[in-house]
Amino acid sequence: MNILKRPKQIWLLPAFLFSHVASADWFALNLRKGVTEISREVYDLHMLIFYICCAIGVVVFGAMILSMVIHRKSLGVKAASFHESTKLEIAWTVIPIVILLGMAVPATSTLREMYEPGEPELDVEVRGYQWKWQYTYLNEDPSKEIQFMSALLTPQDEIQNRAGKGEYYLLDVDNPLVVPINKRIRFLITSNDVIHSFWVPDFAVKKDAIPGFVHESWAVIEKPGIYRGQCAELCGKDHGFMPVVVHAMEQEDFDAWVITKQEEAAKVFEIVGKSWSMDELLEKGEEVYARNCAACHQVNGQGIPPAFPSLVGLGIPVGPIEAHIDILLYGRAGTAMQAFGQQLNAAEIASVVTYTRNAWGNNMKDSVQPKDINTMMASQ
């Protein structure tokens, strides 16, 4: 068919592409400019390469279309016959080299800046676990270090389609990473189990978290706000349940938050040393189980055998309590059961052990105190 005789609707395509609706979709799909200088440089580099590719596409496909329209057989045009054109070969060798050099110069400059952490004003260790993040604010005085876990906050009812999806479905956490704006923050990224990837698009930060290695990245955040990312590595069954949430705030607000977290740490020290009643252990244990265990063993404890065994009426929860504590603290090699000794405090471990031994009809009628967990860990 003669391309010039196509229906008139084909000429409406450019109008649609530049319409308000198409523009809105474009900005939703395009790379974000972000809130750091590096993220904007990455965006500008991305757009430069994109426009170069568009220009190449217009030239190449334009030449093809014009050739098909103007030199088609129906007009009596005969194909040219030539070979070994030195000028043509030089042209299609030199032009791509010039284009690549034009892209390489700004790309190299941006990459150099991305990989140069400089002198940090705040160091944060980011450690990946299946499937949560642990943040440690490093300090020359170990007693002033702040450390906490950040886990998915989305309720299981939403994940299991028993309730409607919230605004930040699978993108909200219980404890976000809190940082000050206009400070050079260095992220020291590693993993405790499998390969993860710490990715925050608004910062242009994306680094693999590999067990046994520490990768560096950095950011100077210019605007207060809440910025969301995800683990960008396929790290296991619940890979999609491992979001990153960063709360950037003014320095004064950050200083107040630091004081609050240090006070919370002091309170944890106090509650670990006290004697807990059975009701307190069960209430706390149910909360800890929902946040850390339900994704694998399910809310009802039935698990997903054989990978995630049932906890109802069999196995560890109805066996010796020492073995139960041991597997929770140190995990089990060769299985998906990870070590929680570095993720949970003694009160959380004691409560979740007590809860699983007395929930779902297990009724072992025994319990463990946080101080017993500390004693057991100290003896190892």
C-alpha cells in the first residue's frame, strides 16, 4: 500500500504524543530529577543520551522512509549498484566515534563524582537482611551509636487481598532511615545473608549489598521530605517486601530525633532487665511475630511447607525451649531460617519464643525472660 494513501488518522499521532495526557504519562515514566546535585546530573546525562538517540533514530528511519517513498519501484526507479565506497566507509566509522566521544565525556565526569564520597559528615551503615534493612549511625563513641531495623509496614491483610491497597502499598516501613539535609552522608552498604541492592531513585543511589563486602555511596539531600526506594536485587521469595524509606529533615529536627532514639535505647535496656509477665510476653510476641515471621510462616503459623515449615503442633515450637532459642538467635545453615540475634533485642526474642510456643493451640505453658536470652548469648 502507498504510505501516502493511509487513512488521515495517522497524522493525528503527533498531536496525541504531545497532548497533555501523553505528557503526564511521559513524566511519570521518565527518570526522576531527584533532590541531590548528582541525581540532577544523572537526569541531564540521561536526557542528553536520549535526545542523541532520538536524533539518530530520526535520521536513520527518516532516510529509510524517504528512500522507500521517493525511490520505490512503482515510480520506475532502479536500484543503484555500488560497492567499496571509501568515503561512505570513513563516514560511517568517524561519525559514530564522534557521537560516542560526545557521550563519553559528560558520562565520565558524572561517574567520577558518583564514585567520590569525599569527606562525610555522617556515616550510616546499611545492612541488608532477608527481607529488611538494618541502619547503624556510626559514631566514634560506640555508646552513642544508633541502630535499628526497618521492616515492611504494609499489613498482611493488604498483601493477602483481604483489604484494599493503601497509598504506599509495599512502600512503607515501621522505622525509616532519618537523615539531615545539606549534609554529606556516606552510606556503607553490605549484607548479612544474600545479595541485596540499596536503591533510592531521588538520590541517584543504587549499590549492591554483598555479604563480606562494603560498598560506598553518598548523597547531599537538598530538600526535606520522605523519599522511597526498594531493594533492586532479586533476593528471595519476599524480594518485593523490602522497601527503603528515607526521611530527610532539617538539622534541628534531626538532632531532636537523635535524642529521642538514644532515650528509646535507654528504655530498651531497662525493659530487657525487668521480669515480664506471661501476658506481656504474649502481647509483645504477637507484634514481633507479625513483623518478622508472618511473611514466611504465615499469620496462622501454618507456614508454606517444605520451604517454610508449619509451627502448629510440631517442630521447634513444641520441642526443647533451648533449641527454640538457639535457632532464633543463630538461624539454620542451608535453609531460609536466618539468624535474628543481631536483628532483635533480647525482649523481642524472648517474647516471640514465648508467643509461638503458646499460640495456635501449642499450649506449651512455658516462657522465657529477656535476661535469660542475654545470659545465653553471653555464654556462647
